[in-house]
Amino acid sequence: MLMCQRTNSTSEKFFCEMTTMSSSSSRQFVRPLVQNLHAYVPGEQPKIKGLVKLNTNENPYPPAPQVLKTIRAAVDDRLRLYPNPTAENLRIKLAKLHRCRPENIIVGNGSDEVLALAVRTFVEPSSTTPAKKHRAGKADRSSASKSCVQYFTPSYSLYPVLADTHGALNNPVPLNSDFNLPSVAELKRGKQWNFTAALTFITTPNAPSGRGYATSTLDQLCAAQRGVVILDEAYVDFAAENAMKLALKHPHVLVARTFSKAYSLCFQRVGYFVGHADLIAALHKMRDSYNVNGLGQIAAEATLDQLNYYRANFRKIIATREKLSRDLTRLGFRVFPSQTNFILAQPPLFPAKQWLQKLRDRKILVRWFSAPEVSDYLRITIGTAAEAATLVKATREILRAKA
Ligand SMILES: Cc1ncc(COP(=O)(O)O)c(C=O)c1O
């Protein structure tokens, strides 16, 4: 309130009164559900010179030169015009790639947007009571199902946030201890899984563990589910197999993909769903009129013309992943097998949170999550081979300093 005491002019006084008023009374206008929400926490984006940034699963390689050229060439008079509302040209190209029709595809402002659209399209809000209380209990399972957002833990930490913002019920169900998917029989025995949940998210390959899942296993789970299932394949280009065929086989399955990770386009925010035309048509009704910006559409279209460039990058990232996993294992880390562009590793000697700081002190940023099922681990994005070597060198130094 120091600012208030020094205020002299009328306008400053008004500002001061507004500030005081906003902290005491403006909160009343916010819905109780929103007041109690915990927002999604994105990874840090610090601007530290020389930082080795391995915390947000970005691609270490730039977009293809031709993609950059196409984006630059598009920055002209057309910026005053609205973009195509359904990203039509991009959907036509994606349909060719996935051997389906443009009606099977909806594009979003990143895959985060289409994931959020799915919650709003397929899940009934439960009520407007505070988000904290929203968890699908075992009792009254059938009436809760239409409001139930279901997912495995650990997986993408956005899912509970999407459920909470919608006033839906959460049904988080633990993966097996090695982060593998429980079988349908195990899920039935466990009685926690809801086979009639309105919406089920499966991150495949899993994040943050990196574990890949066989399409046949996913198929069995999809077949057993009565509600909509989203297979979130954000990292699938780094995996041995993908489950795209399930989106075209089952009428209740959507596959989510993104240009962010494998295609070096986080900045442009382009992601999409593939699935049955009826589900896609319903999702279109719920999106903003111009939800994908024009430069994003152009960038993604140009990307699809350069797939060989990107496939070469996948191979480099996979080779670095395998070498880094071996190197860290030799240094005493427990590294889970990964089918993604990151690894989950349990470090030796110190708790993972201390490793986070020790690496940060050496200008290397990795990710640590406080959730109990992963708090013993570091999630390390696969950068260039040189960045991986820097990480291994720093790790050796940290271990040597302790000895
Ligand atoms: C599993 C998973 N799905 C989806 C996304 C969202 O990607 P985007 O919104 O950049 O397309 C992420 C991003 O980290 C992710 O980890």
C-alpha cells in the first residue's frame, strides 16, 4: 500500500482505489468452480544464455528450410484476411497421409485445443460445485459415467485440468508399476476402471514414462470401452508403431496428433484429431470460428511436403535417445525404455529434485514432477547428440563431486 500513500493526483488516486477494491471484491464475480481450479503448469521457458533446454520435449532441430521459406513468404498483405475456418487445405493433405477423408479430420490450435474440445463435446458437466470434489466414486457409477473423464496415471497432466474446467468427474486409474497398460481383465478385476466413462484419454506412447503400447493391446481396450476413447499420440513418430488404424476402425475412437514435437512447430500451435465423421462434425460445432491461425495452417501444409527431412530427424533423435539411455544406465540411473523424444530416469545418490537443481546450476534444464508416482524421476527431453554429451559430462561431474 506504499503506492497509495504516495498518491497525489486524482487519476492515481482512482487507480489506487481500483487496486484495493479489486483484491477485496472482484473475486466475487468469478465462478466458484474457477476460483477452486488448479491451472495446468507448463514447463519453464527461461531465456538463459547457453542453457541446454531439455524440459519441454521440444525438437532440437529447426523446421525444414523450405518450411521456413514458405512461412516467410506468407507474411504479406493476406495477414489482414481471415484464414480458412476449417484449415481445409491442411485437412485435405492430412487425409491423403492417413488414407481417410477430410471429414475425418479436425485441426486445432495445438492438440491441446482438440483435447479440450473433446471434453466439451462428449462429457456432461456434473455440476458447478468446486473442482476439488469432482472425482468419480465407485458408488453411482452409471449415472456418473456421462460426466466421467477417465485417464491413467501417470499421463498427460492436462487431462484432469480439462475435466475440472468443465465441471466433469475425474477417474484417474494407476498404470502398472512399470508404466505398462493393465489388461482389460486386470481392469475388470481392479473395479476402478469405468468401461462406460463418457471420455477416456490414453497417452500412447505414454508421457511422462515414454513407455510404448502395442496396437493390439490398445485395440482390446478400445473394444471394451462404451464411451469415446482418445488415443493421444503426441509422441508417436518416435515409436515403433502407431494406432491410427483404430480411429478408422472404431466409431468411438479418436487419434490425436500434433505438429509440435516431431515436426518442430510448437510455436505455430497445430494439432488434430482423426476419427469417425460424426464425431468430427460434432467437434466442429464446438470450436471457435477461426481456431487455427493462417500462418500455422501454411506452416503445417509445407511440413507435409518435407516428410523425408523430418524422418531423418526422428532417426537422429532415436539414436541419441538410445545412446543417452545407455550412458545414464552406466552411471547408475534407472532408465525406462522409451518410444518418445524423452526418457524418464531415476537418478542415483540424491533425490531427483536435488538433481534438477544440480543440473540447473550447470545450465542444464530437465523436468521434475511432484506427483508421487513420478517424483523419484527426472524427465529428460532428447536434444542433439552434443546436448546429450553435455548432460552426461555434467552428470559425471556431479557424481564425482559426491565421491
Ligand atoms: C501427451 C501430450 N499430448 C498433447 C500435448 C499437446 O501438444 P500441442 O498442444 O503442442 O499440440 C502434449 C504436450 O506436451 C503432450 O505431452
